[in-house]
Amino acid sequence: MRDGQFVLKISINNPPAYCTDVAGTRANDDNAQSMRCSDTPGQKFVIQGGVIKVEDTV
């Protein structure tokens, strides 16, 4: 995959959809969790140099 923004969304059968969310400081080793999709910065990721990062940390 090339560098770019993406959202990891999970939807089984019916809405609501859940997205991977990283809260807190967004430092290395912060926990990721599944939360309802809300288009927040902690739910937007990019691939940069082969590493997945939260978009607002780039």
C-alpha cells in the first residue's frame, strides 16, 4: 500500500460500524481499541515509510 490516509472500520451485519481508535498521547505503545466510528483524529491512520501511524502524529 502506498502512503495515504485510511480508517480501519469493522461492521458485522448491521450498523453501527466500529473503528480502530487510539486515544491518549498517541505515543509508541498506546493501546488501540474498537469504538463507534466518529471521524475523530484517533481513528485516522496513515502509512509512512512502511509504518502505520495515527494521522495527527505525522
